[in-house]
Amino acid sequence: MSEDAVTTDESAPRDFAALRALIATRAATLPRRLTQVASYALENPDEIAFGTAASVAQHSGVQPSTLVRFSQALGYQGFSDLQEVFRSRLRDRVPSYDERLKQLRDHGIETSKTSLLLEGFAEAAERSVADFRAKVDPAQLDRAVEILTGAETIYLVGLRRSFPIASYMAYAMGKLGIRNILVDGIAGLGAEQMNFVSARDAVLSISFTPYASETVTLTHAARARDAKIVSITDSPFSPIAPIADVWLEIVEANFEGFRSMAATMALAMTLTVAVAGRRGEMGR
């Protein structure tokens, strides 16, 4: 496909989530310049919403005409048409925790009504798991298990929101006799905890939008040391996706802005037990 190849489609996504999903499915086929725009757009959605074609082109390192080609390649008439989707995202942006609680009250869901909260969070968890089961690539999953099984030491990197997943895996792997190091970054010592990673090891890196900067930095450092990388993230344009030997995509559902971690935890349990089983078969 050339950069000049464009399509127009009246059914082009009109909400940011659908647009993001479309970009993810098209990532492998977009020309280099259009991929550059796509990556910039997903990493800087506010700039796309508020910027001019000239400013966006300058910051993303392309010509303004490339923005038009990118928009048309996704089915929009032009850049301004695409820009409306990014502006609509601002109404649906991830709110602060205070805003989320207010949103619950505004929607008639009293935080004291525990059963209503449980219903909402359980439904979001069910959707997350169902969506992941429908979309997961078994071959990629097996490849991730193969990499982790072959590692001398598995380094687990998942900070901020992803830390519960990484810490669970450290606990479970320890119980199952799998050598691992939980990189928790306590006292700012994340880099020191990764000092001994080598080509004999594997790093399991976990991060979701907005991506934890230290997780990204540590994953790049491990890549520079030739360690194998398995990433769990939510987009092909995630900073920990392109540097991974294999990456697994999870987009968690949310309830009133609070995102589930159900699918990610299910994947963490799957990888942990599968690696233990594979190592047992190999007598390791």
C-alpha cells in the first residue's frame, strides 16, 4: 500500500475508542509516514484535538498533506473530520477519582449502595474477560510462555496501576519455584534492580494508558541488554509494544471510569501456571 492510497468510508469511527481500535487493526499495513502520525496521535490526543494542521504536522515530523492522507486512509474526509473524534474524546477522557465518584452520584448510583457498585464492577470485569478471550491470539500466548519458560530469571516490571499484577506473579512464581525478581522501584532503585538482567533472562513488562514512564525506561534498558521482552499492554502504539519479542493486548472495560483488571489478572495467572507446567515437563 502506498502513502497515496486512501479510502473514504461513511462508517468511519465517530468515537475515540472505536477509532483507536481501528488504528490498532490497521497498524501493520499503514505506510511508515502514516504509522508515524498514528503513533503521535494516540500518544498526544489533546494536541490533535486543539492543534492546527500545521502545528500537528510540525510536532509529529510530517507534512500537513500527510495528515490528510492519514485521515482519509481511516475513512474520514479530511483532517478536520478526524479532529472532531479527538475533540469528542475530551468529553470522555479518563476522569480523576473525585470526578469518578461524582459521576457515580450524577448517574444516580449512590456509593453507599454497595450492591449497585458490585453489579457495575462485576459486569465490567465480565466484559473485559469475554473480550480478551475473543481476541487473544493463542500462538502469541504460547510464544510468551515459551520465552518465559526459557529464561534463567524472569524480571517482573509493572508499576503504578499495573503493580498488583506484577506483585501477584512474583508471589505465585515464588510458590511454584520459578526464579523471578519483582522490580518494584522502591526508593527509586528500579534501575539498580535491573542491573543484572542479561540475554539469558526475560522481562515481563506491564503498562497501560497512561503508560508508567519508569516501566517504559526499564523495559528499554532490558532490551539494550538483549533480554527477551514479553509485554502486556493496550495498543500497538504503546511504548512497550514495538520493542517486545511478543506482546499481548488487553483493553479493560470500565465502570464509570474505574477500569477493571480482571482480564489482566486472568492472563497473569495463565502465564504463571503455564510456565510452571512447561518447566515441570522439561524437568527444570
